Amino acid sequence: MRTLLAVDLGVRTGLAVYGDDGRLRAYRSQNYGTAARLRRAAPAVLDATAGVAAVIVEGGGPLFGAWEREANRRGLDVVHVFAEDWRRALMLPREWRSGAEAKSRADALARQVIEWSEAARPTSLRHDAAEAILIGLYGVLRLGWLPALPGALRR
């Protein structure tokens, strides 16, 4: 099975893995502590992601460059997105007018994705993991692994 790795990039990074059936397989939040540790972690995260065929990353600058270089070195498709890209595709405009509204809606929608995918329910869900889940959902739609947003997730 091919997988998509979604990354909400930052020193505290959200990670989500989707199968080629478009369903969420795993997700987590990881605090790398420093940008240098995060840059060094990219190869290990990719090694630990079985069947990774594509990587979608929200975030920029030199941290994105580290992920892009490693993905390219492995011959993986890499997509760089901005929060506005996936928010526009998955949320109504009023749901992301402010950062607080966007984070609240991301949390609720990520929980719906978890339930729809029958993935393990979280004991807690950090906003970076919730956003990685949505970045990944946007990614599987963009790659055509899901032809449309599932009815259970539509507004």
C-alpha cells in the first residue's frame, strides 16, 4: 500500500499518515525542541513511514527545504502547501477568519476524519496533529486517492 505523509511543520510538528484508500492510518505530534533537530529528523520519519509515496508539507523556509531535499533524494512526490490552501478546500470561510476559530474547527474536523477512518481515537489531540490530519486529507484529495470529500465529512 502506498502512503502519504502529511507534515504540519514547526519545532512542534504534526504528522499524519494516509493510505492510498484515502483513510487516515496514524497521526501524532512531536516536539523536536530545535529547528536543527527537526531538520535531522526528516530521514528517520520517512524511514518509519511504510510505503511512503508522497509527502505534503505546510510550513516554509529552511525547515521545508530539509524535508524537500530528503523527499527528492528518495524520489518521492513532495507538495508544499499553505494553510489557506487546505482551509479553503475543507472549511467554510467564516470558520477560519481568526486563528482561534481555525484551530477550533480544525480540531473538530480532524476528530471527524479520525472517526470516519476508524483510526485510533486520541486521548488528547494537539492542534499541530489536527492540522496535519487535515493537510493529509487535502493531500489525498489533491492526489486523487479520494475522488471527493466523503459524505460523513461534508458540511
